[in-house]
Amino acid sequence: MQRTDFRCFHRLRVRWAEVDMQKIVFNAHYLMYIDTAMMDYWRALALPYEASMVALGGDIYVKKATLEYHASAQLEDLLDIGLRCARVGNSSLLLQAGIFRGEQLLVSGELVYVFADPATQTSRPVPEALRAIFAAYEAGDAMVHAHCGAWDALGPDAARVRHAVFIQEQGIPADIEVDELDATAVHVVLRNRLGMPVATGRLLQHAPGEGRIGRMAVERALRGGGWGRQVLRALEDAARARGDQHVLLHAQVQARAFYERAGYHIHGEPWMEAGIPHITMQRAL
């Protein structure tokens, strides 16, 4: 087993509470590391776990977990936990894990899951849609498709994501979140391979040659998976295609670092909107 066998990794640092009297990571914590990395794997598949299992009509349960120890992790080690789906049977899934310190394999593991009815926990065949998603991801294929268009076509999906993020999560009043500008904006919606909307944003014409990006929202469970960046780039492409030379946006201050990494620069001082501090940011196309 090598690092190159894996497409998905989760990085963590060994904490004091995870080291035993031998000054190495207590053996049971490695299973916790793998389980933590599992959420990154679902993010990489663009599948919000709970909603996806409801859509698929089942859930997955651990049947068997095995670990093989090759070397020990120590306090403050940076570990990379790789995960991959190695096989899909009729009702079972085989997930393989590798825990690495740099290029050194410390622990290898296998977890057998069973897809089952959540009410009775009796096994069911793995849905073809889920089977196809695992195969596509491990083959290096894209997990989402970006749709760019008008509110008439994309409004229901965009509104679903925005309502969950802005109204339910952040407490922004609905009469502020929804406005008349949606009707004339260019919208982008990312849909995963189950057809579920997972991220969205919109583009307005702020001034001649200048676009304004806004209403950027990503399904909470999938943040950190790169989907916000994909929406942002799709909106920039739409602005560039219509001849804009610049784009600006009103970023929530807590998201400032995300936009700075994407090439945006602060313009002016912070200000408040809907009780949330914002900052204007710009970039040239």
C-alpha cells in the first residue's frame, strides 16, 4: 500500500490525549482517525451524508474493521489518512485505509460496510447510483456538474441551498436574502451525481465591464471540499465571457481568507449587512 493508491486524504496532528504510556498513539485511536477521514471521503464524493442516504433509501453499517500496524505514530506527528473504495459487492462495500507519516505507511486497514434498511438494519443491494459514484470517483472523474443559467431554470435548486445556508444557518431574514435581482442575474448551481444541488452563486452586472458576484453558498456538510472555489470560477468564466474586466463581491469577513486565496483583494473598510460584517473585495479577470 502506497500514498499513490489513494485519491482522498485527511490530515491531522496527533494530540496529547491520544498518546499512551508508551508515548505512542494508543492503538484504538487509529480507527477513530479513519472514521474522521471518512467524512472527507463523503465530501470528496459531493455527498452530504444524511441527505444522500435518505435519497438512496438506506444507510451503511460497519460489519467488520481490521487494522494492521506497521509502525507507531507519536505526539505532534502530522498524519495523512487515505481512503478508497476497493470493492462494491451486492450489498457490501470494502473501504481500504492507509495512515501515513510522510511516505511511511504506519497503519493499513479494511472496513466492510453493509448497505441496509435503516428501520430493520437488514441488508439491501447497493443502489446502482451509489455504485457508479464510487467507481467514478476512484477513476478520477468529476463528482459535480456546474450548471450556468437564468433563475427560471436554476432558481429552485439555488434557492434550496441559499435557504439552508443564509436563512436557516445564519439567521438572515428571508425578505433580505431573496430579492428582485435574481431575475436578471446569471446563476451557477453545482449538482452532484445524485442530482442534488450542493453549491450556488450568482453574477450581476455591477457597472460596464464589471461584474458583481454574490449569494455564494455551499451545503454545510461539504464545505472544505473545493466546491465553493468551483462555483466562483464558473461565475468568473461567465463574467469573462460577457466581456467584464473586473469582478467584485461583498464577502462575509469570516470568508475573507477563502477569497484571498482565489486572488481577491480588499477594497475599503468592513461594513455591516443583516447583522454580519462584510468587506468589499475585487480582482481583475
